[in-house]
Amino acid sequence: MSDGCGNIAIIGGGSWATAIAKIVVGHTHHIGWYMRRDDRIEDFRRLSHNPAYLTSVHFDISEIDFSSDINRIVQQYDTLIFVTPSPYLKNHLKKLKTRLRDKFIITAIKGIVPDDNLVCSEFFHQVYDVPYENIACIGGPSHAEEVALERLSYLTVGCASKERASAFADLIASEYIKTKTSSDVIGIEYSSVLKNVYAIAAGICSGLKYGDNFQAVLMSNAVQEMNRFLNTVAPLDRNIIDSVYMGDLLVTGYSNFSRNRTFGTMIGKGYSVKSAQIEMEMIAEGFFGTKCMKEINRRMHVNMPILDAVYNILYERINPQIEIKLLTDSFR
């Protein structure tokens, strides 16, 4: 058992999954790890690092129980950390024949489940009948590349159960990972989605040669827009300037490690959505998140001009120059 969390397994094989695996196995010295592709697992075992992501991070392979069989991993492990891109989550779970209800589910997915338009905690609760006390999320400004380099990062663990949140926060804390807990699971998840949308907006403006002065105005308006939405969808006493909300927004909007900002920059420079996606070779979660958030906000009716602008550019193919000019006129 690992400090009240039981045996822990990682579900997913990307860069953030690899960074989280590094954090967890450093404490537990044993993890299960589900990856979809057997060839990736074979290469990982041979090279002692993920062959496709964060290749500089080396692992002791004897501490990892790899499997491409999600049912075996779910059966054998108590705590499951889901770190797959949100558009692929349902595909992975389609093969599942083992119940999730009694597991401790931790979602490190910064996206919404498409079609269902649910954040991951809602998805696991509604579709797999997992009680909210058994669902946690990881949020905060945390680029996988910097975590892998052991640069100081601050993570927030959200869960309806304070005890479970504290147990997992304690487990992953280290010299380079500082942790805190929160009960605002829905707020953390929605802010994780929205900050990707706003990072695309920041990238588009960068590609259009708007300067730092405007980027600061864009980010301050984005914080206010995020706050309006969170107060509508999950009203509670939160502080929007906490690192898990504003901090995550700022790092995703400004950092060169940000895929969403990179994607937006290409759009601003004139790339089509398809050509930008092909050239990046990585998922920009905010592309899918923009459409989901637009659909959710049709019910919520929150004033969200930045979300609307990004949606119009990505999905309605409105010229970025024209759309961003209209957006700048709405700012004060």
C-alpha cells in the first residue's frame, strides 16, 4: 500500500503521463502503466525511457509493470491516474470490462470528454458510477517538460474527500513538487480546459504580431472571463488568482512549452487548422476544448468574447485578423 492510495497505475503514454509516472514511482518504487501500443512498451523496456515523449527521463524498468491490457491494470491497481488526451478517453475505456466504482480515480486530463461535454470527474461519476469521494483531479501550472527537469512546480489536488486529497498530495510532494489541496474539482477542471482556449487566443495574437502590452490585456480579460464562467457553473468561494486557476492560465498563455499557444501562433500566421495539427504532431487540447466549451456555454449564457473569437476562427473559419480586431474593440 502507498500511503493510503494503494497500488498506483498510470493510464496513458504521453509527456504528462511520463512526467507523473516519474513523480509517483520516485516515491512508491512500483507502478502499473497502461499503454495502448505493445511496440512502445517493448521500446520503453529496451531503452529505459519513453521512446516517444520526454526521452531524457530514465526509469528503473524493474519498478514498472507495463501492460497494453487495460482490464488487467484496472483489476490489479487501487488508484488509477488517467493521463490520456480527452478526445481519446472513451476509446480506451471501451475495452473496459472491470468496474471502476471501487477504484480511486485521479484525472490529470486537462480537457473535456467530447460529445458528452462533461469534465472528467462528471464523466466518471455519471457513466461509470464512481462516487465523487473517489474522484480527484490534478491541476496547476505544470508543463511536463519542466517537471521532467525537476524544476520547481506547484500542483493542486482537488477531491470531495479531504483525506484522499491530502493522502495523494503528500505522496507526490518532493523538493521540486509543492502540493496543496482543494475541494473545487469542477472549477479546477473547467479552468484547465479554458486556459487552453485562452492560450490559443494568445498564440493567434502573437502570430498576428500583437505585442506584450496587448497580451497582458488579453490575459487579464481571460481571467475575468474564466471567473464569470466558473461562478456560473460551480458557484463557491474560490480565489481566481490562486495558482491552480490564474497560474495555470499564465504559464499556458506565455510559455514556449505550451502546445496550445504554439498551435494558436501557427493559426495567426496563416496556417489552416489541419496543416497546423499535422505540423505539430501533438494534440492541442484547446482545439477540442473550444468546441465543447462553446456548446456548454449555449446553455450557460455567460459573456465569453474570447471563447467566441477562438471558436469563430477555428470552426467558422473567420479570418483571424478580422476576428481579433473585433475582440480588441470589446476590451477596455
